[in-house]
Amino acid sequence: MSSADNRRNVRAGYRNGGTTVEGLIQNVDSSHPSLNDSLEGDIKAFLINEDQLHTYDDLTKVNPVTPATVLKCLQARYSVKVFYTHAGCTLVALNPFQPVPDLYSLDVMKEYHYASQPQEFKPHIFIVAEEAYRNVQGQLEPVNQSLVVSGESGAGKTWTSRCLMKYYATVAASSSVMKSQDTVERIERRVLDSNPIMEAFGNACTLRNNNSSRFGKYIQLQLDRCQRLVGASVQTYLLEKTRVTCQPANERNFHIFYQMMKGATDQQRKEWMMPQDQCFAWLPNSEKTVEEDCFDETVEAMVHLGIHAERQQQIFKILAGILQLGNVSFSSSTDESQTCHLGEQSQDFLQRAAELLCVSAEELQTCLRVRTLKAGKQSVLKPCSQAECSVRRDCLAKLIYAQLFEWMVAFINNSICADKSSWCNFIGVLDVYGFECFQINNLEQLCINYANEKLQQHFVAHYLRAQQEEYVSEGLQWSFVKYQDNQSCLDLIEGSPISVFSLLNEESRLNRASDAKMFRVRLEKELSDNANISWDKFSKVAHFSVAHYAGKVNYQIEGMVEKNKDPVPAELINLFEKSDNPLLQEIFTDKKTENPTNRGLSKVTVVSKFKNSLESLMKILHTTTPHYTRCIKPNPDCKPLTFKKEEVIMQLEACGIVETIHISAAGFPIRIPFQSFMQRYGLIAKYSKLRSHCVDLEADNNDAVQQEVKKLLGVALHHLSSDRHSSLVHCGKTKVFLTQAMLDLLEDQRKKILSQCAFSIQCCWLRYQRRRRHTRRQSATLIQAAVRSWLVRKRVRRWNRAAGVIQNKWKKWRTMLKSLAEAELDDAKDVVEEDVPVLNPVVRERGSVQLSTIPEPVPVRGWPMGLALASAPSITVSLTATGFQKMMSAMASLNLPSRRGQYKVNTNQYTEELASIRAQPKGSVKLHCQRSPLLYADRHPDLKSDVRGFNEILLEKTL
């Protein structure tokens, strides 16, 4: 049977065997029904429109609430790239496995931070973050907040925690008004830079996730009285240090080793004795490249946190020494009294490891192959077998790495933690490993699943207790809802006096070699009364099975006791206390307190340390207001936007999402104070037939407000029976408790009233607008008529004035031209009779001009009242005219014969200032150069003719 089927079947049987939740959790048959068989008809019967499932931002709106309906809703939202959904008090986050642009940008942060009601926005991790931040601002008890991020490996817990830290580092720092901006940026940068270092040293690539956190962490973001971020602290839980020496198939070691291999420079490789072509036994799948293999980012974060270059060099040499130590192999000696042999190549690797760790190679070799036994005050040296040598080598590597990791966490806390006097509240972000169930599960998986059991119990107990206590305090007639918790499973694991942990610790403190089969027999004998533990008697491998809230897990007993002992040879601690590496010497200074030579009962086991640290965490969570985020992994292959129903349904059952929805939907999940309720829904009573007097909502008259609330509820539920009233709504002492159906009913009635009011307002507004437009139209008509009449009168007066002016000017102009023309005309008495040639009668009648023989053509210019001749050696001019009109006719038809060419007749150009020519009595020709007064002669332009007046008669003509 596969692990998935096993978990599914066990969870169903586990529910039937335990106490059921009345009215909340339905009995499930041991044979889990198919998602597409029997429930399909129920879904279609209840769901009105499955096409709208993606619009349900809260899973409590799904009807009916079953794993299949919840699954369909999540799948519909995931298909339209909506990755966050509310599930009552919990936020469900689906991992898209690809970058989503602008989903976590600075603008989105500001949008949620500055919104008056962030809950009205789309579901987002920033809503949870903002709600916790506003609780701190409002000093709501308990003031300190905790954000619990849970889910399977690869579900996105680390990314979600990173987004929460970025949100608070941005929002809480932006409100700083007293501190300088440099200080704020330094704090923000250090808080954010702790992430890449913690992930590099604590995360690894697994089959289910490329960046799987192999430790749990609780980060406290410290806020001062003004809710400014002033520091942070990190608390870690159960680092999986066995991964340093043993990596499961197709998985990798911690990121930091691969970062060094791929990002180191040639000089650094030389200093760390890591040639490019060297292979390390503890670095499998080194050819695989993931996004987290970013060495420069880790180094940069170290610099920002204050780890200087010399200290960085010490850290990387220690890590390189661990890798060299992994290549050391031992071979058994034929004589048991002799130590194991080291090959030549292993000798070389051991020498390199000793140089990098700054210890003596001989002493290191001795500590790995020889163990010291205490016999009273005497010490006895005993050679180790090949297996024991390998165990001591692995133990040394795990010890060094674990101590280095703890030192790193302490350094980060010293770097980013504020003084106790400078902060008063905190917001904690818990990123804990998810529930794990593999083919082989050992002590690590038992501790991890135990932590998830504790968190699940805290979630269910806290939510139900807080909800039902409020019901009682408000005076509701409420019968407490029984819910199925996992206390019996916790009693099995950690209970007193007999539990798995107590028996494991007892076995670990015995000064003898452990036997897996004997330990299984003891577990069966002591814990057989607990229904959560079982055994497979036919299995050849000693194991026990625990029925967790998320399913049954088989734990292998072999090696569990040794891991719980976590033995650290004293001689190894003494060796590294004398190391020349200052960092190694520092981290091993206080390790003597865990020397295994102390009395057995005083030894601290892995289980004891983890249980104590987890109890400390639970105390912190119980004193804070928790906010839950459930991360879901849509598919096991981490493919973008791929939704596998079987994978998701198991996680929904494991984290109790369906039960959470049932609890949120049961009773009255919506609670509204009286004043807020009346402010929103008071109009229902105001606009109904039932009229009630107004009550001052600000006054401290709770009884009066309560009566008004009851009247309002009576109006809203007047069409329902009294039995239905109690099932939909209850009026408490200070709050109104509503179901979702009642809230929808109130909202519908409120919308109807608002629609009626809006319709009335629209009618009044339209009537007002039409009256206003009619009045304006009449006013505009009157104004236009007045303006038009005024313009016409003004235009007519202007025309009359202009006509008078034109007439006067015209008369004056005609008179002036007449006088000028009369003064210009030649008088007959001024002409002296001379002998002139006899002219042709026809020519004499019309008037003519005759020219004597001219060697070259000359231009002849003609004017209405005379001629001007130029460049003519001998010219005879004869002009006969009986009147002014005849002279104009003669000159217009002037004919100039020539021997060689043609004479050109040009019109008069007044700009040449040649006015006229007069005939003198003695026969001489005299030219007068003056401006002709004929420029002012009467002109009648003809657009179709070139003749534009008396003064510009066209005489240009080619003869």
C-alpha cells in the first residue's frame, strides 16, 4: 500500500474510532470514496453554479462543505491564478511554483497597508500580516502576535515567511519619524539578510522541495511603542544535522556546501583545498543546480550582518574541513587489538581536514580510531571497529556543523536583536517543518510530527475555546461543540509517566548497547492501551506505527536510540578546544558540560532538548494572538500551475481545513458590535412600515441600542418563523451574532432599500435637471434675442456712417481727379503750327505717330496724355488728335514698323517718374521729369483685362 493510501485510510479509521464532532464532522467510512463517484451528485445538487466557484474568496461560502467541494473551489481558483483563499480563521495558500509578477510588489504592500478595510480586498498573505500589525497598533489583548505558517515540504512556507518579513520590514520601517533613515534601512537590511544565511546553512534540496527547511524557526520582529521595527531575534528547533553525513537517495546536502563548490574563486579553492575536479562523498547530486546556489548572495548577507572577511574565512575553512573528513574511509584490521587502517588517499584527506580545522593530524586520527574508557580514575584506550570509526567520524562532522549553526544563529541574534528597553511588543513568524511520512522514518520524523501535533492542538483548542467562550460571555444559549482533538496522540508521544519519549530516554540512559527488538517489545508492553499506536507483528524490521492527526506513520526503531543519545566523544571536544581556528575554539568552549562521562541520569537527550524548546515555543504562542496560514502543495513534482486532486485532498485532511471550515460555519461566525450593526443596517428599520425613534449610537446606552437592534432584526425576519430566528441570528450583550445566511439576507434587504432610495434620488434629480435645462433654455433665448437686436442696430449704424464717409471721400476724389486731369491736358493754343508732312486722311482722322528711320529698335512708352522717347538718334513724332478720346484710341492701336526687328511698346510705369511730353513751338522736344498727377485719375479695374486704368494702358505688344 502506498504512503498516500495508507494516510488516507488511517485518517478515516482514526476519525471513526475517536469522538466525533456533533454537527461539525461527519462520519467517514473506512473505505475512502472516490472524488468523482458518490459525492459528485451531492455537489451538483447543492451548488447552484459551479462556474462561479472561483469567485468564492472564503471556503465557508461553499455549500455543502465537504472535502470534494472545497477541493473543487480551490482548483477553480488555482486555474484562474488565484492562489490565496480564506477558510474561516485560516488563510489557505497554494504554491504556484513560478514567479507571479506584481503579487508581492511594494505597491501591493502599500495598497493593503493603507486600506481602511483590508478584509474587503482579495485574499492575500498581506491581509494576515496587516491584521496582526493593526492589532499591535490598537493594543488589543493579547498585544503580541504570532503568524503560524504550516504545510508540507514544498508547500511554500519559507517563501511565505520571507514575504511576511519583507512586509513588516517595509511597513514598520516606513512609519519611522524619529530615527534617521539610515538607521531604519540598516535594521531592515539586517533583518532581511538573516534569511539567506539561515537558508544557506539550514535548508537543503529534497525530493519534495528544492529549498526545504531542515529546521524550525520562530522569528520575533521587535516593535517599539510607535510600532517601528527596531530589531528581531531568531529561535531555532531541531536542525537535521544527520543530513551532513547521510543524504537520502536523490537528495542533497545543505545549500552552503554547494554554494562553496560552485561560487568560490580559484584563490578560495586553493585556500580551502577544494580542487575543481575533486569529488566529495557527502556532496551527492552536485551537478544539479537550483536557484538557491548563490554564493555571492550569502557572502553579501554576511558582510551586512557584520561578519568580517577573516571570520568568513574561518567559517568556510571549517565547512571545507567537514567535506574532506567525509572522504576519509577506514578498513578493518585483522587483529582486533589493533586500530583500523587508513588508505593512502584517506591519509591525504585526513591531513587536509586537520589543516583546515587547525588541529593536529595525528591527534585527529587517534581520536577517530581509539576511544577512551573511564574506569574510576583511570582511562583505558580501546581500538574502535570499522563501524565505530565511521560513527565517530560522522559524529564529529555533525557536531562541528551543529555547533557552527548554533553560533551563526547566536551571531545573527546579536546583530539584529534590540535592547530589551527599546522594544515592548513583537510579531512572531513561525516557519515549522510540515508533517513528514517517508518510506523510512526515524527520530527526526518523530520529533517533526510531534511538533505538528502540538501546533494542531494549539490551533483547534485556541480557535474553539476563544469562539465558544465569547458565546458564553455574550449570553448565548450555546451548547459547547465537542471537537476531536489529538490529545491522545500527544499523550502517547510525550505523556507522563509512560510515553514513547520517556521510554526512549530511559533506554538511551542505560549504559548498554540498544536492541531494536527488545525496545519494540517494551513499547508494546507499556503502551498497548493507547489506540494510537500499533505494530505489524509480521514485519521483519522492528518498528511501531503512530496514528497522527494527519495519518499513520511507521517509525523504524533501528538507530533511534543512538540518535537520541547523540554521543559526543570527550576526546574530540578536548581536541577542538585546542584548535588554532579561533571560531572552532570558541564554539567548543562550553561543550564539556555535555560530556558523556557524566552520570547517565543527568545526560540531556535529543528528545528532551527538543521537547523543552517546543514547550517554550508553545508558551509564547499561548500568550499571543495567533494567525494561521496553511500552505498547500498542488502537485508532488513542483510543476507550475499543475493541480493534482489526490495530493491536495490529503493535505486538506492532514491540516484539518475541512474541519476548520465546519467550525467557522457552525454557530455564528460573524460578530458585529451594536453600533457598527446599526450604522450599516439601521436603514432597514427606518424605511420599513415599522417606525422607531432614533437612538444616539454614541451614547453609553447599551440597553436602548440593544432594543433597536432587536426591532431591526424583527423587521428583517418578519416573514420567518421564530424557530428560524434563533438559528440565523442571536443578539448578545454587546454584539450581534450572525450566520452567513443571515448576513446575506440583511445585505439583500439593504441593497433593495438602497436601490429604492437611489431610484427616488434619480427621479428627483432628473426632474430637477429638466426644470433647470428648461429655465436655462428660456433665459438663453431671451439673451440671444437681445444680443441679436443690439448687434443688428449696431451694424446698421456702422453701415450708415461708413456710407456717408465713402460718399464724401468719393465726391472729393472725383473732384480732385477732374481738376488734375484738366490741368494736365494740352490746350490747343499752346501748340505752335509747324510744317508737318501730309498725313493720310484716315491716319489724320484717327491720330498717328510716325518714326523716322532708326538703326536699332527702341522702346517707346506711351501715356494717355503724351509720349516719352528714349535712345533714338533721330525721331520724328507726329501726334494729331481732335480730342482726348481719339488720342487714347490712337495710342492703344499704335503701330511701329521696323526694318530689322520689332519695336516694343511698354506701358507707362509711374515709378520711373516720367510724366508727359509737350510739343514746343520751335519744334524742339522737351521731356518733363515729374510725378504725373494722372496717378490719381479715375481707375476702373477689370479683372479680365490687363488694362487697369487710364494711367496703365497696356501697350506691350509684339509687332
